[in-house]
Amino acid sequence: MTKLNFLELHEIGRVPVNRLPVEVVERKGLGHPDSVCDGIVERFGFYLLKYYYEHFGFPLHYNVDKCVLVGGQSRPKFGGGEILTPIFVHIVGRATNEVKTEEGVEWIPVEILAKKAMADFIKENFRFLDPYEHMRLETSVRPGSVDLVHLFKKQRSSPLANDTSIGVGFYPFSPTEEICLKVEKFLNSKVLKKKLPAVGEDIKVMCVRRNRKLRITIAVAIVSKFVRDIDEYVSIKEEIKEEVEKNVLDKHRNEFDEISVYVNTADDIERGIVYITVTGTSAEAGDDGQAGRGNRANGLITPYRWMSIEAAAGKNAYNHVGKIYQIFAQQLAQKIVEEVTGVMEASVILVSTIGKPIDQPQLLDVGIIPEERISIRSIRADVEGVIESELERLPKFWKEYLEKGGFPVF
């Protein structure tokens, strides 16, 4: 068991966020340009780790968390439209591209893996955006080499942190946070796309709660080929609102006095200015994107919570704490709430030290909101038991990441 001399366990001196008079929550959907960047580099990083492990039995160095998307140009019109200039994606990072073995030097197809990552992510998440026809990729991934024999001699029981970074997590989500996440996921579900194929993948949801009144503003990129005219566009907007209310909001009505939904509020119907796209994303027509600029690792942007601006997507799952701690902090907060009786809410902040084992952070700050008449002292032993158990997972975090096909990071 780990000696928890780095642990700070305390009661959070505030009411739960859902009891505050105001709460703001945002989610950028899978088709948002920022999310596209996150998705591509996260898939790229996963493919690199998988390749290294399958060919050499060990994770090699990579870090491909820098990505920018330059929006293209399009000409959407009711009933159709065309792409004039493709979307440009540029990935910047580092990755081992050659390995010295006893048999010689083996080259690693880093660029091929990058192209496959972009194509796979786009094909799996978009219906009308073609990664070959509508997108262009450039990589500035600087190469590196490693002596595999020497590397194995340096293996340790726990990976050493490659940076001094912060990871933040909290649990459970408030009703407002749950709704924000559910609305986007529902609008990007196969069920909804089948019923309303005009709903594109680029969706942004902003939830603003003032006491018990919730306002939800949704931006939806409408696919132009499914819309005959302005009247049908207005009708589709109304259908989107009705579907959200029926499939998501009706289950939460008792938690609010009033819930209002607004869709594509920038539209000027009288002048014919509406949000239509050819492919279902604003990236086709000038809206740019960047990795790490959107959702946090829990899928939300929550300014009323503890947060970190660390970008998790594309980072090395072996020893890059900027990724590992973001995911682990969220998982740990959830475990504490679910397994320790008397905990209403938990928030976790982890701080690493470069060059030190990742299961020995320099600080693990756990803030608890206990249930009424529960003291921190009475639950400390149970909380510490959960923490010790979870910390034992960290040295093999990268294997768990591979086995599960990755963890959500945006």
C-alpha cells in the first residue's frame, strides 16, 4: 500500500454547485472544430501507443497534443451545396519513428498512422464529411529514436512523470451538467439522425441556470441537402426542440421550475440568414479549431467547478500526467462518491513532479462535501482505502487504456 503523505483531505466549505444561485455549463459536440482536433490527435496517440506495444512490447515516446484546424470554404444552399476549399488540419508533436534493435533499425510509419487516425475519426463520427475529399492533413511531428535494449534496462515498477502537471476531477454531475451532456449526445445519436437526418454533427450546447430556471441554447449545423426551403428549415428547428424536450428534458422537469430551449438564435429568418452547411460542421466554412480549447476530460466546460486548462487529447498515456491525471482525477472522484457512504460530492486535484513516479504525486487534494451529520474524521479511513486502491492502478494505466480502446478525454 502507498503511504499517503501527499494527501490533503478536507471538507469543501461551500454548498453543492446545484444549490448555487447561478450555474453555467457548456459542451462542444463531436462535430465542433475544437472537438474534431481533439478527436484526431487522441486517435493518433492511441494508434501510436498500440503500434509501439504490438511491435516492441513497450510504450515509446510520443506527444501529439498540438493540432489546429483551418476552416475551409463552402457554398451551402437549400437542397444541396458544394465544398469550395477543403478543411486543413495541422498536427504538431513528437513521436518515436525509429527503434534500434539487435537486428538493426526498424522504422515506424508515424505519418501513415496520423492519416489513418484522421480518416477513421471522421468516418466514424460524420456522415457527410469525407476525410479524403473535404480535408487535407499536414504533420509536423518531429522524429525521435530509441535504443530498445537500453530502454528495457531502465524499466521501473512505475512510470516517471514526464512533466509537472495538474489533473482535476469532480463527481457527481449536477442536473444542469447532466442535461448539457445528454442534449448533445442525444442530438448526435443514431436514433435522432435517423429521424432527423438534417441535424449535423457540429452541435454546441450552453446551459445557464438561474436559481430553478434553466435556459438551454443549442447551435446545430443543419445539413442543407435535407432542407427544401426556409419554411422547412424553421420546421426542423422546431422538431429539434421538441425532440430534446421529449427525450431529454421531460426526465428532469421536477428539478427545475422552468426549462426553456432555443435553437440557432443567430438566424434571421426574414433576411434568409440561417445556419446551413453542406457536411454538418461549421469547419467547412471558416470556423477554425484547436486541440485542448474545448471540453475538459469529463466532456464539459464548467466554470463554476475546479478546472484545469490542461489538454488531455493526444498526450502519451504511459507517463504524460497531463493526460493520465485528468482522467484519473475524474475516476477517483467518482469512486469516492460511489464507494464511501456519507459523501455527497468529491473534487480531486492531482499535481505531479517531473521525474517522479506517477503513483506518487506531490499533492493529492481531495475535497469532500459530506452528507448532513457526517464528519470527515468518520469517513477518512474509507476514503483513504479507496485512494490507495486506485493509486495502485496508475503504473499500468496505459495498459488499461489500450485494453479499453482509450478513455473519453473531451
